[in-house]
Amino acid sequence: MTQEILKNLLPKFLDYLKVKGRSPSTILAYRADLEQLRDFLQSKNKVLIDQVIQSDLEAFRDTLLVEKYTPKSVSRKLNAVKTFFRWMISEHYLTTDVSQNVAHPKIEASLPKFLSPLEYRALRDVVRNDLRTAAIVELILQTGARISEVAALKVENVKGNQMKIESYATQPERTVPLNTPAKEAVANYLKVRSSKIESPYVFVSKNGKPLAVRNIRASIDRYMQRAEIGKFSVNDLRTTFIVENLKNEVDIVLLSQVSGHKRLSTTERYLELASIKEPGKKPVLQEL
């Protein structure tokens, strides 16, 4: 066993994934998850792989849950961690797999939550002076885009009344209508975004790097606390989009396509949540 620095092994592992033919989107997800682990361990002053013990990985898991990542998301991140540690064993960087017995969080089947108009208007009110976060909130509320899709959104893919969401993982490319509130929110943010930033991405940090999903999540969580709706998370904004459109009799096939659901049955599950027995046929999305 060698005293290898964790951050130095990550590029080697990612190269291994490329050789194995894993998709670019999968490799990108692994990199983000493992960089998150690296940052967590560094905060605990653990930079060498042989310093890491099982309880460190369990603490990483529990911290993610406290930060309001869903159990499903945390489980996916743990899969990345476990795959990384198995690779280190196979490459003889480690002799013991401390990730092997780290338990996945229990995933309970429960109905998703959604915000009432009063609640999402309260959120809008507290974010109005933070144009970047305000644009993110508005995009999710008006298009139902996933937080990862918003983080990966490129400037060139926002044109006129449409937003293109590029294909990734198993999700095909799709085009989503942009209504006036969504367009104005993005335009207002881009006006104040530094012209010196040369990034293809819409949402960037001060140093021009793409805004990480975890940073978006943390920012919106803080504003939800300020708006006194802390029981919700950013994922509930997407649910709110679906529920409000169902309540307003928007065509469920259109809604399913815009939401990026692979099967119509996925969208149909929200009918009960919206207290709707029969979906409507309106051909235009509802403006929230």
C-alpha cells in the first residue's frame, strides 16, 4: 500500500473510465461526485487515501443528507465512491476497501412536495436582489428543468422563446418553451454577469467556472429558510411546475415531454398529487 494523495488519483480513475468506454456524461457525474468527496475529506485534513476510514465515508453520506440531497442522489454518489475504491483495490493503491460496508440511505416511497402560489411567491420575493439565483428559481418554476440541467445550460441554447437542454446520460435532447418571466429573469442576470467571463455556461461563479449543483442547492436552501419555507428543497420547484400545470389543465403529453419524462406513466403519477382525476388538453404551459 502506498501513501497516495487522493486528488492525484482522481484523474487516473477518470482515464480508466474513458478506457472502459463510459459515456462523457457518466464520467462528468463521477468527477463531480468524487471531487465533492475529496473536498469533504480535505476539510477533515485527510488527503492521503490510507487515512480514510469507513466512518469518514459514512460522515460524508450523512452530511449530504443534512444538506438536503435526496436519499436517491446520495445513494448514486455512494455508488461512485464505492466504484472508485474498488478501482483503487484493483490497482493496488489500497489493500482494504473501507467503502464496502458503508450502507446506502433508505429510500422510502413517498409523495413529492410542491409549493403553493403563496410559498413560491415568497421565495421570489427574497431572491429578487440576487439576479443569478432569481433566474435559476424562475427557470425551474417555469420550465420544470432539473437542477443538473440548469447547471449545464449553455448561453447558446437560450434563444428567443426556447431553451435547448442537451442530451446527457440516458436523457435525449429536448427543447423547452420559455415564457416571459423565464426569459426576463435570464436576460436580467446575463446583463450583470461580467463581460470578462468567457464561459459557454449561463450560470457561473465569480471566477467564471460553471456553477456546481451543490452550490445552487445550497443557495436556494438558504433563501427558502429566509422565506420561512425551509421544509422544501430545490427539487420541489420542479414538482411545483408539474402540479400547477396539471391543475391548470395543460395537456399531459406536452407536460411529460417538457419535463423530460421517458414514460407518460411517470407524469401520470402526479395526477393524484394535484388532486386531478382526468388531465386537461390545453396546448400551452401555465405561467406561474
